[in-house]
Amino acid sequence: MKKNLLSAWACALLVGCSSGTPQPSLDQFSDFTGGRTMGDATSLYWYTERLSVPYTAADYVTAGDYGWFKSDYRWSEGELRELVRQGEQVKDNQELVPYRIHVRFNKSGEAVYQQYRLDGRVLPLSSDKLAWLKREAKDITTITKQQDRDNYELIQGYWDGSSFESCRGNSYSSIEFNQTLPSFVVNRLSSVDNYVAFLGSTRGSKVTVKELLMLAEDSQDCMERPSLIESE
């Protein structure tokens, strides 16, 4: 009787486990970060894969006097299905005005829902603009994966001239730049507390900077990954 009760209990456990909603394992997800500068534009990237397939991505891009934006992207079964972007852009070469883009795609890549608001007005999105948005999403996946293979990632933190504390709370006593910096940047880094974001790597107590992306006063908060798409 005792043996039968144990067997029944074990079977009940197995049935309970198999009938419940499977929980995704953290091992299924891989996170990547990166960034780059092109002309006046500086980009920070975040990208997540699930089982080596694109899952989500985000970016923060600033272009000086021309404006800035942040985006959130979502894939399903390897296809880009939704993106939301908001920021500010120059209007009539005079002032910055707010804008927001929201697009949903079907499995075939067609835009089945689109909304583009610029300074309070609703405008259409051209096919070229939609294709450009798709390319930007794909660029994030390509760039961050390549930078990861090169052992580089997006690192943010605060440098006081003698030590660096990352936004993750890690401290480093040495920082090395693998690029030639303008003299005013060098002077500022040596004399003023700064927020910095860069593409680089860490090893022990040393931070190596491949490319400086952002430099601001130490009152600048660490840049969080944008989250603009509502959860389903």
C-alpha cells in the first residue's frame, strides 16, 4: 500500500509539472550591448536573442543640434513585428519638435499598422522610411553581435580623473584609451568629474576604451535601455 501511494504521488507530481505553463529558462536568452558614432550621430545599442533568434532590441541616438530619439523593437519567429520610436527632430531648420513612430508588421513584413506624429500632426510613413527603420533594427543585431565577438560592449559610468565606477557598481583604478582624443577631451577627463559611455572592455581593475561615445557632466544619469512597447 505504501509503495502504491508513493507511485501515485510521483505520478501526480509529473502530471502537475507537465500541465503547468512552461517557464522560459534564462539560458534561452543572450544579451548584447554596443554602440558607434557616425558623423554627428552617436548610438547606444541593446539587443536580446532567444535561442539565437532576434527577440528584442533598443537604441538611444543623439545627433547634437539635429535632435535625438530612442527606439524599442520586437521580433517574433525571427521577423521584426513591432517598433516604437520617439524623440525630437529639427523642424524647418529652426527648432526641435517632438515626434513618435509606431509600426506593427505582419509575418510577411508588411506594415499593418502605422502611426507617425510630428509636432502634433499625424503624417504618413513612406515605403522608403519603413525600409530604413527595418534596416536600422537589423543593424543593431549585426553590430552588437560583431562587437561582442571582438570582446567589446557598451560601458557606462563615472570617471573622476583617477578611478572609474561603472553604472553596474564596479570600480576600476585604471582606464586606457585605444583612440586619439582631442586635447580638450583629455583635459576635461583629467580635471573634471564626468559621465562617460564608451565601447570597451574590462579586465581586472582596468577598463579599456575602444571608442568614446558620450561625455557629459557627472549629473548625467546612466542611460537605461528604452522600453516603449507595451507588454502583451
